[in-house]
Amino acid sequence: MYKATDWKDHVTEFPNRRTLVENPDGTVDVVKAQGELIQQGTPQSATNFNNIENGMVDAHLALGLLLNYARQNSWEIERGTANLTNGEIFPFNNSIKTISLKKEFGSKDYIVLTEIIGAVGNAGGIEISDKLVNGFKIAFNGSAKSAVVNYTVLGGYLK
């Protein structure tokens, strides 16, 4: 948790006054002659500046967590099952199918989770392509004649 630093100005009786002191070698030094100290200022030190930096980092991390929480709570979730069939002989495959979403997601920034629950042959992996706000395409890339795939769509945008 950020602990604020109570910054104080360094205040003297004559803040801009200086005196000249002549040295034996003929040079002159300029020395502060500010008079009486009225208020001791807060040191401009690494400790105090790092406290500011750490506070900014804490605030940005907290904001990021809050935005992630809000985004996850606003996600739309849609589940369904796709029956995919392949009429080609391996290595060719025409199992691609278009899935229409029941509700538009508002953006193409959604995630599709898939699970093969049945297949006649080797279904291989599942490929999601051509994502739109109202649908996507799904296919398997193996040599199976057919596959049944459960899908879960997570996504949406802040409401």
C-alpha cells in the first residue's frame, strides 16, 4: 500500500542571498548566506522518489487487476455442439462448418474452447477460423470421417 510523503519546502530568511569568499590562491567561492532556517524541507532523495515510483506501479497494477476483473465479469458465454463430417480421403479434408452465434459478441476478440467428444477415425486437432462478431468456422484436421465437437465461446466487451 502506498504511503504518501508529506513534502515540505525548504524555507530560509533570505533564500537567494549569497556571499563571495576569496581564497588564498586568488579564486572566489560563492557561499549560501540564506540567514535563519524557517522550515526544514523534505530531502530530494532516492528514498522519497522511489516511494513515488512504487506508488505509481502499485496504482497501475491495481487498475490492471480491476479492468481484468471487470472484463471477465462482462464476458458473454455461449456453448454448443458441432457435428463435423469429412467426405474426402486423407490428406484432404472438407470438415469445415460455419457456426452462427445466437448473440453478436460486439467484437472478434473472443476465445473458442473446444473438446472432441466423439469421432469416427482420427480427428486430429480442431481449427477455428474466420471469426466474426456473429460467428466463426470450425473444422478438424485429421483423417476421421466425422467428429462431434463441443465448443464454448468466451468473450465480449465491457458493457
